[in-house]
Amino acid sequence: MLGYTITQWLFGILSFLAIMFALMVVFTRNPVNSVLYLVLTFFCIAGHYLLLNAQFLAVVHIVVYAGAIMVLFLFIIMLMNLNADTEPRKHIVTRVIAGVVGGVLLFVVVGALKGAEQLQIVQGGASQIGLVKNLGKVLFSEFLFPFEIASILLLAALVGAIMIGKRDTNINLK
Amino acid sequence: MLNGIPINFYIMLSAVLFIIGVVGVMARRNAIIIFMCIELMLNAVNLLLVAFSTLHNDASGQVFVFFIMAVAAAEVAVGLAILSMVYRNFKTIDIDLLSRLKN
């Protein structure tokens, strides 16, 4: 097909969709629609992971991000009853300045990559390191200690979220 | 060039996604949307880490992405708890109104 392989077509389509949905996240007024577009962006990124043969991360990404974190966002937004009418908007000058700054930042990054080596290739499907077996071996041998620390971090976050979110904040220390 | 995708394309894609997140943080006033844009930036970085880990055939990059996901989950849980507490006390999550850190 026009000299491109299936992998390259999929990369192009997924990249286009991811960028479009990411733009919609920023430019939609209704916060609920924003969350849904962000979920679609995350599905596109999970597709990229599959294209890179990082199957474990693709599944974890969908389960953790699209499944857990985004549901949390949606829950909080619906709890606060936010919609397009209550959405505060920045002044038009601020938004134009934000766009200009973003454009300049993109220009700098693209300019910095101008002289970079062009020949390096990511081989789609050739790499085996993203499979659960290989990643598990690395995670539970080389990165065992950080893994345990991460569990303590999650426990601390759990306790902290409950403490902060409690309705009665007048804790008697005596 | 027959089968693969140049790493430059992944760098470009990640840069574009990251900058969309940066613009979102600067252009929106709703604190929850700003949180979501930060998530978008984290995911752009994650995508680049996975691309480079596949390129160099090194599993450390993907393990790093796994840890970043765990830290992001913790951050979102605490951040949203703080935001819901702020909303309960001030009845708004507009960051321009909350910028003074006092009543």
C-alpha cells in the first residue's frame, strides 16, 4: 500500500488519532467530554504499546489509566456537578499566549532534532522484552527493592487520601 | 526502513503530546482539567520510554514505565482527595480564584 507496511500505516493512524483526541481534551469546554476524550487518547497510546510489542504495559495501561484513574476523575467531576456552563474560562489573551508558547516549544524541540541521526529504527514485533515473562523476570530480580518501595508508596497514598478526604477534619490529638 | 518506524517519529509524537499537555495546563482554569493534562504529559514521556526500551532491547525502560504508572496512580488519588476537600470548603476549583492560599 503506497510503499508503506501495515505497521507504518497503524503508527500513522494511531498517532493522528492520539493527537486529535489530546487536542480535544484541551479544547472541549465540558469537563465530562474532556475525560472521555482523554480515555480515547489513552486507548491510542495503548495501541502504540502493542505496536512496540510491549503487551504487558498495554494491558496495564488500559486497566490502570482507562479503567481506574479516569473513572476516579469522572466520579469526582460528577460529584462536583461540573458542566460547560460552570466551566471557568481564561482571558482570551492568556489562551493566545499559551498557544504561542506551546508553538515555540514545539519549534525548539523539532529544531533540536533537526540534526539527529535518522537511521535508527524501532522494529515492530521483533523485540521480546515487553512480554510478561521477560518483564516479570527483570521486575522481580533487578528491580525487587523499588517494587516493594512502590507498594509502600501506594499504601501511604491510600492512607493520605482517606485522611484528607474525611469530612471531620477536627482531629483531637489529645 | 522496510519494516520499522524511525525513532524520530516517536520523539515527535511524544513531543507533540507533551506540548498539548503544557498548553492545556496554561490555558485552562479548571483544576481537574489541569490534572488531566499532567496525566497526558506523563503518558507522552511513558510512550517515549517504551519506544527507546524497544529500540535498545533493554527491559529497564518498561519497568520504569510500570513504576511511573504506580506513582501516577498514587498522585491522582491524593490530588483528587485534596481537590474534593477544596471544593467542599470553597465551592469552586477555579485555580485563578484559589491562587491566594487564604480566605
